[in-house]
Amino acid sequence: MWLWFIRQAACGVDLRCGVPGRVTDGAPVEVTQSSYHIGQEVTYKCDYSETTKIRSCETTGKWSQMGTACAECPDKFALNKDFGKCYFFPKQRNTFNDGEKFCAALGAVIAFPPTLEENAFLSSFINYNTFIGVTDRVQEGTWMTVTGEAIPFTKWNRGEPNNAGREGEDCVEMGGNGL
Ligand SMILES: [Ca+2]
Ligand SMILES: [Ca+2]
């Protein structure tokens, strides 16, 4: 009998987020749904590195703010997208050991170029000979990175390496010519 009464019906549906779009430097890894419920998360991958970030569907029905999908560089450091690295070229002069400490205090290491392209990039910033993160202090004549990795190529200037001087040389400097 009640069924014969005429009433309005209240309709409701959960707020949902739409398909998550690209950001300037990355995109969602996998978009499988046409809409997402509140609290659901998607993973974004940076276009030029393995960095990933999470974006979530907020109670407003919008995706959480995401400036960039890639990692951000620390203060003073500039991003190089091609190499997926942040670089800083300080002006002050240091010994190699002090340079290492200087970089370490910034959470960095003395930069070393794993490719010829990166070697060329580094050299383009060099006005005065500049230490790079390559050393033979562990074993004389065996050159490796300051982090203990093998170096994939060398680009020695003529006559180098020569361990010159009374105390020898265990560090590497690069000139503006990339040697
Ligand atoms: Ca030398
Ligand atoms: Ca040496």
C-alpha cells in the first residue's frame, strides 16, 4: 500500500577524482580506471630518472598538489635533466680533501662524469682547473671514483697521470677543455 505514495527520492554518489593527468616532468605509471575514490593513490614516474612520487585523490575530489614528478634539487643546486643530477659549482678554492668535505656538508660528492656527454657538460662550466671525484689514493695508479666505483673511461691530458711532485698526486682536475 505504501508504494502508492509519491515522494521525492534523494540520490547520492561518492565524490571521485577523474583520470590523473601528466605533470610537466612526469606521468602516472598506470591509469586503469576512469575515476578514483577518495584516498586512492597513483604513482607518478619522473620522465628522466627512476624517481617516483605518490599522488592521492583528496576529499575535494581533486588530485593532491604535485609540482614535479622528479626529485627536486637542494638549494643552490641546478638540475640537469639529461643526467638526472643536481650540480653546484662553488666559487671558492679548496684542496681536494676540503672540497670533498665541502660537498659532503651539502649532502653531495665531488662530481665525476660517468659518460663523455657528462664530461663535456662538466667541462663547459669550468673556467679554472676543477677537481672531479676521481682518485688513486686507495691504490697508486688505480683510478676510481671517490665513491669507490670503477671509472668507465679516461680522458687524460698529455703526459698524465704522472703522480708529479714530491708527495705525488692522487686527485684529478679537469680543465675547460674536458681533459
Ligand atoms: Ca699530474
Ligand atoms: Ca697518485
